[in-house]
Amino acid sequence: MKAWGPVVGGVTLTVRVSPRGGRNAVEGLVADAEGKPQLAVRIAAAPVDGEANDAVEATLARWLGVKPGDVEVTEGETTRSKIVTIDGDPVALIRKLQTLTAKVAA
């Protein structure tokens, strides 16, 4: 199950956000109601004034070991399901996503 795909200059990642989750953490892969994969991200911030989106970007940047400026919520700014674009080498980012999601699942 993959929640990401390569794009020119990086990857896009489908994310399911749980705001007010008590902590900031990536919790692994889940399926949405249609069975499509999403990366589950728990965020302590409330979904007010973009705070949750900022926390999603910071959490994913820290988890992936990339600069915060390389991660941006590009779709779904006001919904729990989001598309996040991560700038960088697509091959390296996909390898990192595969490795990290395998560790979260274990």
C-alpha cells in the first residue's frame, strides 16, 4: 500500500490528519473509506488559522529528515485528507518513505 508518488522535483503524499491528537507523530499507513492508502499523521494543534497544516508540515519534515521549507500542504487545507508535496530527489524520498513506513508498521 503506497500513499505517495513521484512528481517533477519531489513526491506527493496523501495524508490523513487527526488534529488535537495530543502529540505530533506519524502513525503509519491507513486506508480511506474507498480503500485508498493514506499516511496517518496525528497533530496536537487544533485546526484553527492553519496551525494544524503548519504542524503537519513540520512533523513530516522532521520525520523525513528534510528542511521544513521543502514540505507543503498543497491540497485539502481545510479537510483531514490532504495532499502534501515534498521537494527533493523523488527516488531518495520514496526510498525513505518506504523505509520509515515499514518501521512504523513493525
